[in-house]
Amino acid sequence: MSIGARLKELRLERGLTQAELAKILHLTPKAISFYELDQRVPTKDVMDAILKYFSISYEQLTGLSEDEDMDIHHAMSELIKKIEHDALSFDGEKMDMDLETRELLINSLENSHRLARMIARRKYTPKKYRGDDDK
């Protein structure tokens, strides 16, 4: 089951509309719709708010164990540290980035990582173990 399908399931279990959940999470109803349709991946802050509101773990929302991508997480953390400390280089030359560019790059990397995990999960989960919407 995708993150979007799981989010919708949790919302419906609580008897909430998209607008009501959006208000609780300080989002727009359109954002909730995008997440539920898997057209967008929640940012880390939104993901944390979802986990807190529904009192569930990351694994319960995504279906993935956090241990499964520990190596990738470690590599991402190291890369983000380099970006934050302006120690990133390309082709042997130091890259100068302003604060906004660094923040955008970090957000892009984090979102790409979440999206890649979601796609990989769909691709490599056998059909008999997928939710109905993933078949």
C-alpha cells in the first residue's frame, strides 16, 4: 500500500474529510489530495506531523523498516552535512552556494530519497502482498 493510500485509510478511519485533516495539519485540502493520490510526497515536517497526529510509526505509514535504508540514510546525512557546511565540491572545485540554494538542494535530496523508496517498494513488492490500489 502506498503512503497516499495509507494516509487516506487513516483519515477515513478517523471519519475526517480532506479539509478537516488539512486544517489539523496546517495544510490545504489540495495538498492532502495530492498526497493521497501519490502525486506529491510529504516533506519531512509534514510526514512528522502525520505520524504524530495518527500516533503511528514511520514503518506503519510507509510499510518500510527504517533499518532497510540505513546505509542510504547515512550517505544522505554525510552529503547534507557537507552541503550545510559549504564543503561540497564538483569536479575538484569548491561550490559556493547561498543559504537558500543549500536549503533547496537539501529539500530536493530528501524528497527524492522518499520518492525513490516509495517507487522501489511498489516495484519490488510481489503483487500478492500489495494493497488493491497497487496491483
